Amino acid sequence: MIRVVVVDDEALIRSGFGLILNAAEDIEVVAAVPGGQALEAVAAHAPDVVLLDIRMPDVDGLTLLRELRTLDRPPVVAMLTTFDSDEYLARALRSGASGYLLKDTDPDHLAPLVRSLADGAVVLAPKIVPTVVAGYLRHHRGLETGAARTAALTAREHDVLVLLAQGLTNGAIGRSMHLSEGAVKEHVSALLAKLAVNNRVQAALWAQRSGLLTAEAAQ
């Protein structure tokens, strides 16, 4: 028997999902509660799967998700929502959600989706699959573009960028690298152009997001 907890701020949604899922012979909704009672319900019933509303007035669903993921035996969590935006989807998946279901999911599909979740599959509502694919492609194109720009830096420009991102002035960078301040300015101008950023702040953020500071610290 697959044990399920439904967490949603709307009583109608909770009861509706309960009726649909309890009609399946191998699924039992052991609790259907608003967000404020979610952690207590999970602790009391040890469900296999939690269907968790991502936006509730009393508690943030993503915060609950992160708290559930810290349990000794965390349940499989699928976010339940009316929203199919890139932002919510990306945040949910990054936080450890195993599924993302829209509230208008076909009732006939709900039990099979819960079974898939219990079996360890990642489950996405069919309507949002194009959103996932588009976001994946954008993300990887961005990584490829960023890697190409970083690779275009010379070794000296790379070193200047790392020191710049650490907050050093041109004079301090020059003293550290035994360069004149004028030479440092030329390197900064060159690396800004190669990274396609407008100023030192953007360049520093680029270095941080690209992991250059972490890599430097590890050496």
C-alpha cells in the first residue's frame, strides 16, 4: 500500500485528491492537511509520497519541501500547483522535488503518477514538459557560452579577474602581479570585453558564478 499525505490550503483540493487516490486499491491517503500541519502529519504517518502545494498562505511549500528533505527517512515529494512557470519549476527541482503536478491533472492519471513517484521516478505533468526542456536547453546553452568566454581569457587576464573578484583595486592587483597600474587597466578592459560585461561588478559576479574563486581557493 502506497501511503500518501496531501498538503494543500484548499479543503476542496484535499478532499478531491483524497477521493480520487483512495479509490485505487494500492493507495491510501493517510492525511490531507493544510500547510501548517504538514510536518506533524508526515511525522505521524510516515508517508511514502507527499503531494505538496507550492504556494499556500500559511506556509511556503518550497520551505516545507526543504524541511522534509532533511528528515532521516524523507518521503518522495511532488509539488502540487496551478503554476507552470520556469521559476517555480526550477526552484522545486533544485530543492529536491521528485515531481511537479498541476492541480488540473486528469483524475485518471493521478494514481499512476503517484505509483511512479513511489517507484522512484521523476514525474512531470505533461503540460510542463516543454517548459522543462526549454529551461534545460537555455541552461546548458548558457553554460556553454560562459565556458567559451572564460576560455577566451589569457592566463594573465584570468589571474586579474580572480583578484578583481576578490575586491582588489587596480593598484593592489598590480602589486600582487608585479604589473603597472596601466597594464592592469588594459587587462581589465580586455577581460570585460571578452566576458561581454559592462563593469567590474559584473565581472566579479561572473567569476563567482563560474566557480573561479572556489577553484582558486582549492589550489
